[in-house]
Amino acid sequence: MDFFESVQTSWQMIVRNKMRSLLTMLGIIIGVAAVMIVLSVGESVQALIMNEIKSVGTNLIGVLPGYAEENGPPASAMGIVITTLKYEDGEAIINSNNSHIEALSMYVKGSDVITVEDKNISASFYGTTASYIDVENAEIEKGRFFTKDEEIGNARVVVLGGKIAEDLFPDQDPLGKKIKIKKTNFTIIGVFKKKGGGLMQTQDNDMYVPIKTAQNILLGINHLSFIRAKVDKIENIDSAMEDIKIILRDRHKVDTPSEDDFNVRSTQQAITSISSITDALKFFLAAIAAISLIVGGFGIMNIMLATVQERTKEIGLRKAVGAKNSSIVFQFLIEAMTITFISGVIGIIVGSLLLFLIAQVVIAYGLSWSFIISPSSIFLGCLVSISIGLIFGIVPARRASLLDPIEALRYE
Amino acid sequence: MLISIKNLKKDFVNEDVVTPVLKGVTFDINKGEFVSIMGPSGSGKSTLMHILSFMDKPTGGVYEFEGDDVSKLDDDQLAEMRSKKVGFIFQSFNLLNRSTVLENVMLPLSYTNIPVEERSVKAKKLLDQVGLSHRLNYSPNKLSGGEKQRVAIARALINDPEVIFADEPTGNLDSKSGAQVMKILQGLNDEGHTIILVTHEKSTAEHAERMIKIKDGSIIEDCKVSCRQRAEDDLAK
């Protein structure tokens, strides 16, 4: 019995019992599609986050207030307000003699409901430094960003994100217009170019005011939310990070690293930790989806056992005309694997269609989603489905091969 | 000598109860003979055929095929012997309905190294010989009983067997089709094929030139038609 004959026989079996075959195959189809969707969506989400990070720049160092384990989440991410980081810390870093730090920006964050004419839009505002533009590679569409003098002079000027500018002033030029933030009038001096896409902060929906203005007038605080430093080359990130730590420890009078009241991390680190988290999540979900494959496998085993029973007489005949036990095992294994392979292919097609739909929906929501079907997930889908046929086909195939030809021929 | 069995025994064991089915059977069959094994049901004739056709193993005694002792072959070796040395014709035809007539005839070659192209050439030739070349792509369930058995005969011949075993080949056929099948078997014997026919019908058994009568696991008579004729003539006198 050669390979193609066995494949042909199993195809005949599938076609002859269409309903039964479909129900049997459903478990594998769903399983393969589910695993594929989970893996691909995981990859798309990962790509989305990575693009986000890369659009900000991979040569950035972030300084956050409060202690954090390496690669662990910073305390400020949990919503805890820590006031240890100050404007002067940022000044000290930029004025240090580390030549690799090209630029440094500082941030505080707040939010308010902005009212223009009859429109109310709730928006976040950032107080930042004039160097923001260099650090974040931001592009101005109209007007200008604020200057160092405005930064330290409590100037009441604001630069709007591309989208919020459109929302607030759909038909007018926002430049020179005034808006009220926390009951204070601000003059709009610039609008950012729209970046689009993006899952996290996007700049498009935010407003930017000079940091001192935000600290003194809007928020009444003197600490920072975070600092970002731009390093000239990726290779120099580690040494720049060390320098920043030394400066801050000196200023904060910290003797041992375990007593740090700040933490310094790089985008590279963020990429690594985010990929490790998304990877773990991806494989955890894929493992759950894979349970369906195991359930499907038992369905295949069940149907193959029924097939062996139904075809007892045929097995007897085949043995009578010279089939060895191994030929019978081979035949039924190929049949099981053909069924699971076809199921796998259908699963891949179904999964791809669903992924396409998911991509359409997500893109409709305005995120820059990439429709990824990785060749590895197709390959994996085929491999896994064939393996399931092999694993769950063994018992029925062996049972078939051990039938006594005389008994089998007499079977009615 | 094609087949030589000496004191062949077969016991069936069922929950410690040993039932002897063949109690020491001895005979030889030469190449080109047409032998019928005849006996009532339960006589052991089917068991004897199963052992001779390598479907079963004897419990005792010696079975030599073409001079080689084959009584102790393992399952794979027996399958090999079935594949190369014997052809089967069954009472219930045992054709696969989902395959075509042609595919059914080619089936035994699936377990040989014969190339696929040669298989169909050979099968078509045999189907032509049994007068079914116009039914190549039919499903067997569209055929009459006689046609089915002719397909089965073609299938039995496809691997050029040394011996053809026919187990009640006319049992499921009307008398006309039965006669046709027996005529084909006779023709095959005339061409030199060794045929062993198992039946409980005297009229069918009489087509053979030699009849081995078996009862309760022992041979009670083994003679050529000529001797049987003489015995009947004596009786008539």
C-alpha cells in the first residue's frame, strides 16, 4: 500500500461521510485556527508596541522617581506619586560632563477639560522643557515650540497635538487662539504634526506647556513625573545610565544602589521586558488554545476506531492478499494524518480569514495594525495537525493491524 | 511436489478448553492438480484451507510448500507467502465497493513492488480473460453475483500465484453463474494452475480431478475422480 493510495482512500472516506468527517475535523480546525490567531495577534500587538517605542527612539534613557527592580515595573507605573525627582536633577544631568547625552527633557503630567466655544474636550497636558522637540523627534506642523526662556519664565503658551487641535478648531487656524487650562488662559503658539496610530501616549491628543508653568501655575508641585535623556549612540547607553545614577545618588545622598529613590532604564530594556511579557502571554494563550487540539485528537481517535470496526472485513481481505501488519498500520496512520492535515489546512484558512477581519476592525479603530500571518505559524499548524494524526492514529491503526485475518473476513 | 503435509494438527483453545479441529492430516498435492476438499460444516475443511493458504498456523505436524517447511513462519513471513504464492476466491466475493472493478483486481499488488503502470496493464488483461473488460470502472455493487466472482477470480490471479484457493466459490451464486465460475476454474487448471477448492457441495466438488473428504478433523477419503468413478460403478453393479 503506497502513500498516495492511502491518502486517496482517506479522501474517499472523508467525502463519503461528509457530515461525520466535518464534525470530527472541527476540533482540529478550531484548535489550529485558535493557536494561529493567538500567535499572530500576539505578534501584531508586539509589533505595535515595538513600533511605538521605536518611533520615540531606541536611544532614550528614562529616569523615573522611586526605586524599582531591574526590569520590574516602576513604582510610578502603579499610580503612586513619588516626589523625589526634581527639575534641578535634570539640570545637573545635562550640565554634567557626559558627552554622550545629547539632549534631556523633563515632564510633569496633568489633565483637564478644555472648553472652546461650546465644545468640551478632556485632555492631558504635559509640562515639559524646550528640549522636548529634540529628545522626542517631534515635528511641528504650524507655528513653533516654546523656548528656553518661556520654559523657565512661567510663559502661558501651549503647543497642541495634531488631533486635539483639529477637534478644538475644526475650521479655524488655532495659532494665536486662547484656551483655558485650569482656569488660566494660554496662547496657542504651535501645533504638532499628526503621528497617527499608537496604543500608548500619542502626542496627537495631548497639549504641551512649559514645565515651570505647569509646576507653578497649573499643578502647584515642584517634582517631576519623569526625565528622558537622548544618547548619541546605542553603545553609549549603558555608560550614560551609569553616569546618571552616580549624579542622582550624589544629589540625593544615596550610598547604596538598593536605597535608590529613582530608577533609570533604557528603551532597549523596555523592549526586552515588553517582549518577554508579551511572549509569555502569547504562549500561555496558545497553550490554552492547544487544549482544543488535544480534544480534537481524541475525536480523531474515536472516528478512526469506528472506521477500523466498519472496515474489519476490508482489513481481513487486505491481510489475506498479502498486507503485513506494518502495511495496515501505515495505511491507517496515513488516513488519520490525512484527515488531521486537511483539518489543519482548513484551520489555517479559517484562522487567516479571522485574522484579516480582526485587522480590518482594529485598523477601523485607528491603530496602525499589521496583518501578520507568519510562515512559521502556517508551518507549525501543518506540523501540529499531522502530529496529532500520528499520535492519536496509532491506537486505532495498531488495533487494525492486530486483527486476525480469518476472524476479520468473517466479520459481518 | 507443491504441497506436502504430514500429521498436521490444529487445536483451538478457548478458556482452557482444547478442541482438536484437525487430528493429524497427511497428504501431498502436486503442481497443476485440481483438488477439492469436501466435508460437512465443522469438519475442519476451512481450518485446513486456512493453514494451507498461510492464513493460520498449525499446532502440530509439518507443512512443506515447494519443499520448504512453512509450519513455523511468523506473521510477516506468512503475509509474504500470501502475497506471492496464493490467490483467494471467497464465497462472499469480498470486493471493496468504494473502489472500481479495476482497483479491486489490482489490490493484491499494493503489497508488492510491481510498478503502478504495470499493475493496471496486468489487471486489464485478466479482466479481459474473465470477460469483464467492459466493466473496468464499475463499482462492484453494480455487478451481478457471477460478475463479482469473476472479478474476484481476476484478483486471485493478479500476483501469478502458485495455487488458487477457492472457498465455496459458487455458494452465493445461482446455478448458471456457478457453472460459469466452475468453467473458468477448470480452464485455469487446464492452463496449469493448481486449484484447491473447498466446498460442502458434492456437485461442485466433482469438478475437481481429486477429492479429499474430511470429517471430524480426519481424512476419510482421498481419491482421484477415476477411482471414485470406479467405486461408484462397483456400487452400481
